[in-house]
Amino acid sequence: MPRRNSRFIFVMGGVLSGLGKGIATSSIAKLLQSRGFSVTAMKIDPYINVDAGTMNPTEHGEVFVTKDGMETDQDIGNYERFLDVELSGLNYMTQGAVWKSVIEKERNLEYGGKCVEPIPHIPDEIIRRIKKLASRNKPDFVMIEIGGTVGEYQNFIFLEAARRMWLKYPDRVMFVMVSYLPIPAKVGEMKTKPTQTAVRTLQSAGIQPDFILARAEKPLDNKRKEKISIFCNVAPEDVISSPDVDSIYLVPLVYKEQGLDRRILHKFGLKAKASDLKEWKRKLVDIPKQAKRTVKIAMVGKYFATGAFTLSDSYISVIESLRHAAWANKAKPEFTWIDSEDFEKGKKDVSVLKDFDGVVVPGGFGSRGVEGIISAIQYVRENKIPYLGLCYGMQLATIEFARNVAGLKKANTTEIDPKTPHPVIDLMLEQKKNLASSRYGGTMRLGNYSCHLIKGTRSYLAYGENNILERHRHRYEFNNKYRRQLEKKGLVIAGINQKQNLVEIIELKDHPFFVGTQFHPEFKSRPLRPHPLFREFIAAAIK
């Protein structure tokens, strides 16, 4: 059974990025957890950004917010969903944060006048942060995903930290490489050479992988497995086939079938109880396969397009939350991404929304595409189509209601129009100083805040309790000066933060489902425990 000392498993990528290192890390963590071990996971990003909060979502993907308010990479969300845990800022680090800490220590004479250098002081700080996470949580396993791919100059400093940890704790450190095996169309044969090159690059950094996860369109055959074994210095049974699958929640089962968790425990000299993934398989594999109903959801937003491609990663937590909720309602979700600028520019008529069972407007910032979103909200309100607005989606729903129901024709948010005569959404008081001083990174209202639900509202019935904790990421808020005026016209205030008297949830009566939240409920949805608001939204959409 588990010992006192934590084991550390580093996961790194080869050949190209975007192979699913985060899902691989989450899946290995889930397998170990299913055998009775306590597991946590950490993401290391090679960027000089101090956190993910200032990154463009179309370039980097969703910004996931932890309970304590750290703005992180979307993989932290994957870890939370797979492990059904709440992580903290300790589970995330960037190269920028590491260098910032080292420089601050140097300025404070914490190095005692030494010449501070990239090696060894940067790896020392990385190792210190990893150990701090292990010391705080005392898990049996710490999964550590290193972003990017081996061979990139940004990654070397993290590989060096991993190598030095292995030198100090050789019986407690293990390395997993996720690598790609292409199948060129004109050749028709799976090629191992890119993976061989990636492993040699890793070996040149002083690291020998214990396992290779072979990502490919198709399952790995024995011939390819033997070739990788010979040229990459790993046992054939430690080359794990990781083909494309229909659902990310299948990946732990794919690894389990090949004995990956058993091999990891064997190498660490650990014994554990039999793996228990019955509920995981039943709810996330069997029920989705058996579901006969399809629920059609339109996602209306502005972080989808990048050239000719659609980036669903911008809202990955929202999409996963909708999947969890659909499966809980024994339905298959079918998503359509609609760029709100298409409504503004006349490329699409807002009436296309009549073909959907429900509409979601997720979070966002800025003026681009906003009038298109507002026209979409008006259409679903008037045509009784179930609606769920998240953060900006709640704020824009308030603006739409103020304009078209309360008669405040020029109502707006001061984020878009600072001179609007009716600022129904306004900058939070404490945020005005931040923006005046150009303090942007890590200064929003972030992380868990309490919300008191009003009895009798749809939200109260969904949660089944009065007081909840939800995660936030915003600077602007519902302007209480307009609260009574909008309530008289039929807007329902369903949830408030009592300490700051902030509106957290709005609803409409006489509508199948119309709910907007200032917080981000998608951050707390879990595969086996769908978020109450997503669950009820999908139920209404099915009806």
C-alpha cells in the first residue's frame, strides 16, 4: 500500500505539441487513484507569462481558474475533472513565475551575494515548488506535466530540474514521454523515426523515458512497438499504444487494458488493491453509447475563429460541462460554434437559433462581436429557447433586458461604452484603481466567492441549498443602481454575494430556462457529478 514519501512522474512531449499530454497526465493520475492512491497533478508552462491570465484564448486556449484564484492553463481543469478534486495555485507554475521568484530573492540578498545563474538556481526554484506541493498535500503520487516538446530551448530548464530530481531520488522519480507516430497519406505506413529522434533529444538532456505513450491515428502494431523498444531503450511492454478515441474519458481505460498502471506500480515496488473504474465506465462510456436522444446546443461566442479553423479549446470547460450534463440526462450533445460577428456582419441571420434546443453564451472580454451576442440573447428570450449565460453572457443578458424590456435603449457596460447613459454593468469599485494604474495580470475578482440563493428561484431548486461557493473571473459587475428598476420589469435576482451585495445570478420567469451567472460554474463540473445549472439547462433543452 502507499508509502509516506511521494513519487514523482514527469510527463513530457515529443515531436509536436497538442498531442494530449494533459489528458495523458490526467489518465495516469486517474488509474493510480482508482487503485487507492492519493494523487495530485502539476502543470509547468514554458512561457515567460507569470500566469495564464494575460494570454489570448484563441492562441493559448481557455484560462482555468482555481479555487484560490490562480489563472492557469486549461490542463489544470482536466486534472480537476479526472481526479474530482479542487487544486490550487501550487499546482501550476510558469517559467515567468519561476524567474520572477529567483530575481526577487536575488534583490532581497537571499542568495548571500552569490552570482545567480540559470543553472543551478532556476532548476532549484522549480524543484522547490514541486517539493512544496508534495509537502503541502502529502500525496502518494505527484504527476508533473511539462508543457511544449523536448528540444525546445524553453523546456531545457525544466528537463534539467527533472533530471536533478531523478539523480537525488532515483527510486521515486519516473519519466513518461508522449510522442507522435505519423502515418503519411502517400506512404500509408506508421513511422517511428520522429519518436526515435525525440527520445534521443531527451536522452541528450540526461533523461531516459521509462514509458513511451505512442499517440497516433490508429493503434500501434507489434512491429512498431518492437522498433521503438530497440531504438529508444525501453521494454516492449512499456511502449503504450494511445490511438485517437471518441472521448477523452476512454483514455484511462485504453491505458489500463495495456497494464500501464500495473507496470508503474511494479517499477516503484508498490502493491495496491484492484482498480475500480466501474462507475467511470458506466457513466462516461456505456451511457453515452446507449443514449438515443440528441440535444443540439449552439455556442455563441467570439473566441472560436483563427483563420479557417475553429478553436473549441477556448471554452473547453464549458463544452465538457455540457457533455457531463447531457450524459446525466441520457442524451448525446451536439455542438455548433457560432461566431457572433457573423450576426453583426449579416453573414448569418439570428433566426438560425430556432433550430437549436439550447443556447450558451460563455465568458469573454471587449467589444468585438458583442452586438451580435445581444441580438442572439434577444432572440432566445423572445422565442423561449433555453439559455445559459456565463459571466459575460450574464452581463450581456442584463444589457439586452434593460434595452428591450425596461426601455433603457442605450443601456450598456462601461467596458464597451464608458459614456453610456445607462451603465447597467459597471466596473467594480476596487478595479478602478487597478485599471488606472495599468495593473492587469492577476488583479481581477478571482477564485471562490460565496453566493446566497433566493428560495423559489430556478437556481435554488437546481442546487437544492441556500449557500454555494463558485469561482469568478471578472472586473465588471451588475450595477445595483438599476436593480430595482429591472426587477420591476420582471428580471429575477436569484443569487447575491451578501458580503459585497453583488448580483451573482439573474433569471427570467415564464421561460423554459433563462439563467445568467456572474461566476463560472463550468470550473466545478465533474464527469461523475455534473454541475446543477448545466444539468438543469440540458434537461430544459431536451424538453
